[in-house]
Amino acid sequence: KKQGLQNNTVVSLAVTAQGNVWIGLDNGIDYAALDAAFSVFYPDGEQQGTGYAIQQHEGQLYFGTNTGLFALDWQRYYSLQQRERFVRVRNADGQVWSLNVIGHDLLMGHHEGAFRIRKLQAERITSPQGIWKFLPLSPDMLIAGYYEGLLSFRKEGDAWKMDGKYADFSESSRLLAMKDTVIWMAHPYRGVYRIVPHPARHTLSVSFMGRAQQLPSDLGNQLFQLQQQILFTGSKGVFQYDPVRGIFVPDSSFVQIFGSDVPVYYLAQDKNGHIWYQTAQETGVLLIEAGTLKKKVVRVPIPELKKRLTNGFQCVYPVDS
């Protein structure tokens, strides 16, 4: 069952010509595709929790789920037995929202607050519930989105401490990105906000952005950061913000790839420059191939990933090329 069977009582087996196996159970039938390029595993064993975040840090591969944080010694290949050697990180039970490497530190956004991860131990930084994500403002300053707005953190010596709450903003700040000195926040049910922080005064300049700035609608919008580029998606299309005109404009590169009316739910760029995506129709990767004059983009749908990613909390973590 830990490997995906419906239960552990096997009553019959049948091998196919391709070397795969039909498995007769006492209450159902399963199929083991032994030649498949994809496999399913559960860090929390038979609890079979949902995955929300993955991060590699200091020789460990961490998996954040709705049942807690789990770690596995990092290596490039795992045998079937090695995949079961997950260790539950202490003091990190419950809903994990994010894992962010800030400098040399691994910080965890969790339903119970902000935590710093040291190998197999989670150390609480602060108690306000519902930390979504961290963004660095400087080497010793952070801003975090949480259930009721934004919090600031400051590093003193080797420890992170909460510096306070920005009182002039109270929207749940789940999706965050920063470019230059501007923070962008998006929440599908709250809208898109352009935020300029003033850390010295502990205040924010906040502007709501929506249909008036030529997004498809006021709600249902998301944002994704691809290296230094921030992209916005809504009920249709992919947009960039034009700071000169103060409006959102369709991104011509993605219009060529997906069209102008396709909803895009997820975008993430890996260290090789390839872009992982999810639309209403498919999940896949855009392979960016550098040419002599311009980059070539090859769109590769991956049918095996369709309906596998958690809606609204998609996470793809490429570990190598």
C-alpha cells in the first residue's frame, strides 16, 4: 500500500507481454506499470498526504505535505528501498505551505507560523499562523506573506526574528514576487496588488490592479516569477505589466505558444531555463533551446502529469537536466 496499491492483500498476479503486472486484490484490481517513466511515492507512508513544496538544502531533499515536513538524504538515484527512507522533521507536523532558501538558511512557511529548518529539526521563528512565503528585501531583512497580510523579519546574528506587521495591508498574501523595489501580490479570490514597501517607516504604498488596468478581470488572477520577469495570468492569457503606461499587456511570446484565450494555471522556470506549465488542457514543459540568432522553444506536453498537480498549489521541482 505504501507504493500505491489499494490494499496489501494480493490474491493473484498476471504478467503482460510488456513485462507489466495486473494485480488481483481481495477488493479490487491494480496495474503496476513497471516500465513507466513516472512513479508515485508518499513521504508520509500510508497517510498519503498531498505534496505542497520541495526543496534541496545541505544534503537533504525536503518534502512539505499537508501532514508535515519529511527529509531524504539527497542523491541522484534512489532504489525502491531507498525511496522509503523518509524521516519526519521534528516540530513540523501539519500543513506546510512553502520551503524557501534565503541565503544559507532554509525557511518554512507553515500553518502554525514561520520556521527555520536545521537538518531534521524545525525551529519556530514566530507564532502568527499561516505563513505563505518569504521574500528577501536585503541580506538581513525579509518580508513574508501570511493569512492576514505581510510581516517583516530581521536577522540578528544567526537568528531570524519577526520585526512586525505591516498594519496598512490585511489581504491574505499567498502569491508574492519582487522586482526592483516593487512587491507584487496575487490571490485568486482577493486580486492583484502592487506594493512598495518602506521598511524604515514600516509602511506600504498599495495599489489594487485589475480590470481597470486591462487584466481580464478583478479576481481569478495569479502571478509567477520567471527569473527577473513577473508574469500574470487570469481567465485567459499571460500578461506583463507595462510600468510606463501603467497597464497589463499580453506577453507576445506566450501568445505564440498558447494563444490569447487559454487559461494558464502554472509557470515555473528551472535552472536550465526550461519553463514548466499547466493550462486548462495540458501539463508539460517548454524546452528553451539556444540558437545562433534566437532561442527556440519546443512545447512538450506530459500526459502523465495531467490532473496530478494540486489545483492552486502546483509544484514541480526539477533536480537535474
